[in-house]
Amino acid sequence: MSNFSICGQVAANTGGIDCDVTRGVPSSLIVGSGSFLTTDYATSAGFKTAFLQKIKRANTAGDKLFPFPVIQGNTDKTVAAKEGNLGYGLRVVLLRSKPGYEFDVLAGSSLEKKLMKFNNKTIPVYVFDDSSNIWGTINSIGTFSGALYLLTVEPRGFGDGQSPKTTKISISIIDSKDFTENSKFASTDFTTSDLTGLLDAVLFESAVHATNVYHIGAKILTDALNSFVDVHANSIYATGLAAAANWVAKTGATFGTSLAITTVVDDPTNGGWTVTLDSTAYTALASGAQIKLNFTDPGTLDTAGITGIEGNAIILTKP
Amino acid sequence: MQKDITIDGVSFMKDWAWSKTEQQFVDEFKGMDHIFPEATDKAGKLKEAYSIIQKEKPKPIEPAKPNLLEAVK
């Protein structure tokens, strides 16, 4: 053996750290482009707050995170390293392995439709494990993000009375180094119930409007025919959304102009809320002008105690 | 600071109300049945609400007093 080596330069010291952490059993996936700068994770509490805030972003936000349902099973779909043999039998690894997994989740048909929108997407994925560690990747300037995976969704079929059926979420990593060399994890005290996605609350006109006074309801659509969950029927939401600060109205060609909301009143008669727009600004709008009315962003709603929903705007056309 | 204030079930946007005179405020709502439907004196009730909202209006920041010592120099 030679006494000359560059191992220290091309390789590394190999001492082990006591109680070093390994990946646990995946509990849930959180996907999306939300990432965290060094300042975001300078403290554990800061990271936790920042992570949850990104789950409560509006759909229009580029850094929103989408938690998937709790994982009920996991099949290792890692593609093994590609090997070749030399003439005398030496086995050589030609290509390293490619980590991939298939997860079983429980999802009703309404949720499955939402999950299918992620099918065949290349998307950053954080893996939350049973030790409450969030596994992701880090780049050269210290930004912590989900590792990039190709994600596919296989919908659940009919039951067969033989074996349980689930929706299957598969992930295959784009760059194997993001699974090992670039891998980082954040220790949290989250539970899976902290990591739940939002529901779309679709706004609708619950009664005919009178000039600048609109009657608005909100419903969560389901897959059952002619069926929805009425947001107003929950007294917490009925009361919480009877606050003008929790609504926003925009107009203009690209809905970039704010339209003042003057009052909001609970409207139990019509199962919603009576939203009144500023009469002067409303009168000034031309006939046919469109108004986009919505709840404010889900993060603000959450702070106000209105949790778990994001408004889907209604477009109102001035007669 | 909370952007709105609820008075007898009606949530008003404060900054909008602050930008109005009392008369403009009353005129905006006096014909609306869903605003204070129980009130027998609607205009009076609206004036009362206006007064409550105005009390929450932030006071303008006073300009800094000139430094007399500096002025003497």
C-alpha cells in the first residue's frame, strides 16, 4: 500500500456521533415549494412557526406547502444500484441507487380528486417521520427545502373483500444526492394533526343582492351529488366570518383595485353573511364591471380563529 | 390593531369609517334594513356607532418640538 494519499481531501473522517439520528418511519408527506432561509430556522420555534405559516398560505402563493394524508403503509421502491462485473469477477457499481417509495394513504373520493392534481408532478417533498423529524435537503447557501421528487398518485379502486385498498402516493427522487449528501432534517414537536391541509370554501350568492349589499354563503363541495358542507352552519365560522376584516373585495381588469367593504353582518336567514360595499365606489363602477369577493388569506383567517379553510372567490358582476 | 369593530352584530371597517364624516356615515347605512334592524332611532344608533369607531382612531403624531437649546446656539 502506498504511503501517499489524498483520501483526506476526496473523502472524509469517519468518526460516529453518539445518538446520531436515522430516518424513521414516514408519517406524512408535505409537498410544495416553500423553503426556509437560515434566518427562518435559526431557532426551533421560529422554524415551527414558519413551517405552519406556509401550510396556511393562499393557493396563489408560490411558497405554499401542501400536507398529504397520514401514511398507513410504505413500500420501498428504490431502484437498486446498477452493477457490472469485470472478467475475473470484480463487481463494479456503475450507477448508484435511486431512492423511491410508495405510500398508502386513506383518502375519500373528494380528497383523492385534489391529490390527483399532484399526479406526475416534479415537486419538492418533505418527509415527516415518526420521530417528528422533517427530512429535506439543503443547498449551498443554507436554504432548507423539500427534496425534488417525481410524484405520482394512483387512485383507489373498488374494494374486493380480500385486501384493504388505499390511494397510493409514489415518489422517486430526482437527484440521489438530495437523499444522502445534501440531506438535512429539522427536529420538531409536530404531530400529524399539526400538518393538515386546507379545505376549499367556495363562495356563492345565498340571496339576490340589492345594489351594493350582497348576500354571500360558503360551501365545501363533496363528491356526493347535490351535496356540500355549509360553512355557515358551524357557529364558530358563522360568527368568525361576520367580521369585515376577514373579507376582501377587488375590482378592475385584473382585480388589482381594492374595493372598500364597509360592513359585514351575519345573515342566518340566508345561511351566510351580508357584505356591504362602499356605495360611492360601487356606484362609480360601470355596468358589467366585475368584483372579486373572497375571504382574506387563510393565514389571517387562522389567526382570527377561523381555521382549516381557504376561500374560493366569487365573481360578482354589477348589473 | 384590529381592522374592524363589531357593534351590536355589525362589523364595520374602521379605516373606511374614519375617512367619513358623521353625516356621510349615517347616509351610507340609514336605508339598509340589515344594519341595526332593531333600532327605533336608526340615525341616532348610527351616530352612536360612528362615535365609538372614531374613539379608536389613532391620534396624529405631533410634530417634534424644536430644541430650544439648539436654537439658542
